[in-house]
Amino acid sequence: MHVVWTRCALALVIVIPFACAQLKQISDTLTNLQRLQFKLGTVHGFRLAGVDISTKASANDFSPIGDGLKLLDAFRSRKLPADFVLDLQVRNPNDGSPGRSAVPATLAGLEFRLLIDDQPTITGMLDREVEIPATGTETTVPIRISLDLYEFFGSRGYDKLIELALAIGGKNGSASRLKLDAKPTVRTKFGLMSYPGRITIVDREFRN
């Protein structure tokens, strides 16, 4: 019995430090993956009811008997589909600088809800994995967005809807009126790990 107890005690001496070391590795991995930083970038390729608005600065730039009429007819039919690409900028600060390890990261997924003027609209998911190098430089991840602006903002009226579309995807448009309420998932040596909470991604600053 004494021999058996000694062996058990020895096993515990070996297993406990190993388990502690593994827990520390998992904890470090979680800390590193939450250091990934996100920011909204450029909006491009914006089409409204099939009309390319990326070169338009105001409603006056649309031909009243061409694209302008097409947009008005779409609004009257209570459908104003918008399609565009929103660039997501991702930065990995684990670049080997003092106090950090140079650890590349793989963004394995991003579940998100798009907010326009702080109003929740569609939900989506990043459909591919993206390697984020451990250099501190920005990696651009294009996300294709499709939604019906009329469904969410039709009550604003035609003119306000066109102004909104131009503010996002027109000649002078930007992502300033957009936000992503997101939950990133990162591939690690321990498997897929999702952020414990959600983050709000904006165009003004990098956030994690």
C-alpha cells in the first residue's frame, strides 16, 4: 500500500506541473488572441438597386430619366437593395517587441451584425480563414454586404435614403456611419477559440 501511495504521489507531482503549464499556455493564447485589433476601412463597389453610386456625390448626379428614375421606381416598389464591399482592417500587435512574443494569428471566423446609424440591420459571417502575420502591419479583409435599405430605413423617405447611401458608398462616402457588432474566432494550437465577449468595430480607431 505504501508503494502504491508513493507512485500516486509521484504521478501527482508530475501531472500537476504539466497541467499548470498547459493552463498557462491556454491562458497566454487567449490573451494573445484578444490582442488582435480591428477597424473598419474603405467602402467600395457600392450598388443601389443595381446602380453604381461610387462616382456620385449627390442626388443631382443621377440622370432623372436614367439611373435616377430606376432608383425612384425601386423605392416606390418598397425595395432598395444595396450591395457593397466593406474592408475590415485587422492588426496583430504580437510582433516580438519587448514584452510580447511574435505570434501569427489565423482569423478563423467573424460573426457580426451590421449597424447603420446605430440601428441593427443584417447579420453575417466571415466565410474564410485569414492569416494575420505577427508584424504589426494591417491586413485587409474584404466583407461583402447585401441588404435592403428600404427594409430598415424606408420610413425616412426617398431623399434621405439616397443621402444615406451616398454618405456610405458615394464619391465622398466612408464607413463613419457603420459599425460591426462582432465576435471573432481565432484558430490556435488548442483549436478554435472565440472571444469571450463581443466587440464593436468602428472606423475611427483600432479596437480589440
